[in-house]
Amino acid sequence: MAFIQTIEFASEQRDDILELMGRWSADAMGNGTAKQGTMVEDRADPGRFVMAVTFESAESAAENSERPETGAFAEQFASMCSDGPSFREFNVIETYGD
């Protein structure tokens, strides 16, 4: 069953976060088990973000989390956050559209 992990956080370091997430996504989708990532910024609260990462399963997400590279990215990412990160996990029930 497909699985999505969300990461909600706030940061004043928008450009640095985007650069880090670009490097993380290249690694996680190239060498890890992540399938897709989408980052959104709250229009009403600039500097507050949610990142949604899709995996084939909860098990593949756990496998990705155990990678040393993921831990290194997570440590650097957390140091850039002024609030969070806060993680949530979801089983995908159905997908609509592209």
C-alpha cells in the first residue's frame, strides 16, 4: 500500500531549505526509496511549509529513514527549522488525477 509522510515546519531560511531539499530529493529518489516529494508554503503564513513524500509502502519509508544519508540530511534540516519539524504518516487510500 502506498504511503505518504508529511513534514511540517517553519523556517526563515527558505532558500537554504530549498537547496537542501533539492539535494535530499536527488539522493532519496536516486539512491533511497522515496518516489516523489512535494513542498508547499502556506500563503497565509509565509515561512511555514509542509513537505509530502510518497513511498511504495511504510516499510520502504522506514528503510529510507534508516539510511545514514537520510540521518545526515535530517540533522542539517532540523537545524534550519524555527518550528518543527513535525512528522505525520498516512496510508494512501485512493489517488485522483495525475
